[in-house]
Amino acid sequence: MSDASIVTLDNFAQAETAHYFLKQLAKAPVNRYFHDREPVNVDSQVVIRSNVDLIYSYAVVDVTKEATFHVAESAEFQVDQIIDENHYTVGVVYPGETLTVRNSDLSSGTHVYIAGRTAITGGLEHAQQLQDARQISAATDHPYQPADYDTASLDAVRATLEARAAEADFSQAFGTPESTTPDQHTLGAALGWGGLPPEHAQYFQARITASGHDAWTFPVPPLDFDHNGYFSVIKYDSKGWLDVARPGLSDKELVRNDDGTITVWFGDERTAGKPNVIATTEGQDYYFGMRLYRPKDVDDTRKFIADLKATPVKPVAP
């Protein structure tokens, strides 16, 4: 009889986090980065609801005592997010910054996961150089030893949570034990594991059935563009995974309307010739959403997202 722990709603965030830690350790040992050198695509995605206009760096780091993290100076958006074994964010490191994390900073456990993001706005080769400039200095290199979680119950609970996607409020899902609510924290671990806290990024998503000729119009969001802020629009399948060759568009490539707003089209051949097109198939259930990095003000960005909810994607007659 297996001694594996059955996964429930109460321990799902820990079990899902252990799952991601182990996937990373299959690619690189403790205290070493694994860099994805190309933007994520349908075939290479590892984390649910990945972005496609940046490249990722990952590491599992031993913080039995302490570890220090450094991200090189850059004009491009970069961030190293430090996540503990309970899927709480311990710290965030921006370009030119150095942060030391001690074991007492963790909600529990001895290891953290580094989710590094580097925008490719300055070119892919330069982004790869910025990846290589990241630094980890850890006082110890003990192996990561997670609890043994039952895979079948983990998958079952994840499926239950995915069915509740409409209830998600990511601004209460990602952060610390004090800044999140237990239910949203659990939902966030299933629907967007590794998401940044609302002062660093905010996320909007909604689900719709494609007509084959859908449009979404919105203003430019209130971000700190003077300090690497940027946004992107993206589409996922009904499970939250990338499913088309070009599923996302970033702010610098989005064509503006004459009034400064932006219209993104989701559709089939009927959208040919339109700007800002992401492919969908008539009748497909899909998620559309936006990532907003480096908000100027948390509440202003929350209001912007509330306005997005009030102006959903709509079918438009060809």
C-alpha cells in the first residue's frame, strides 16, 4: 500500500509546488539555473498560462541558511520571483538589484523556486545574455526532499480547481500569507502557478466561446513604463495551455487605433487583414487575458481590470 499523502484542497498548493520543484530539478541541480533560450511555445511550455514574449529562467535553491540573488541592470523588463514551498512569494528582484533571503523569511521549508522572466524587447540574443548574468550565491547545497504526494489525487483536485476558473481573483492569489486569502491562494496555485503579487503584476482572464470573428477593445493600461513596465494579451485553450503558434501579442507590437485604444481580434480566416490577430476556431472554448507588469498603482490597476471585465470580447459581424 502506498504511503503517499493524499492531496486535498488544504494541501494542494504545497503538492503542486513540489511538482514544479521536481520538474525543475530534472533539468538542473540545486542552486543552478536552467534557462529557456527561446520563448515558450506549444511544445515547450512547462508552467500553466506561460507568456510568450519573454524567456524564462528557473532554479531551485537551498535556503537552509541563506542565499543571495542578483539580476543585472537592463532597460528591458526582468524579474526574479522567489517562491517558497507553500507557493508564497518571498521576494522579487528587479534589474540592478540584489536580495538576500534567509530561512526565517520562508513560510516553511528549506528551498525556494526562482521564476525568472526576461523580456525579449531588446532582441533575443541580448535577453539570453541577461539570463547568463543572473547570479545565485547559496550558503548550503542540501538536496530538496519533498513529501511524497499521491499523483492521482493531485490531478483530481487540480481538475476540480480548474473548473472554478471563473471564481479566480489573482490579486488575492499571489503573495504572502498575509496578502492572500486561503481559497484564492489555492485557486492561484492551480490556475497560474508562479504568478507575481499584485504590486508587481496583475492578471486578467475570462472565458468565451469563439464565433470566429471576435474583437476586444481596451485602453493602454496604467503601468510604470519608465521602469520596464509592459503588458501583453494572450489566449489559452480551455485548460489554460497554449494551443496556437502565435497565441500572444506584447504592447510594443500591438497596433493602436486612431483614438489610442487597442483592438485585438480573435478569429479564423475572417479576421485576415486585421491588425492584432490571435487565431481561434469557431465554437472553441478559450481563455483570453492580459498580463500587466509593474503597475504604477495597485488600486488603479485593479480598477483597470474591473473595466476590462465590463468590456469583454464580443462577436463582430464580418
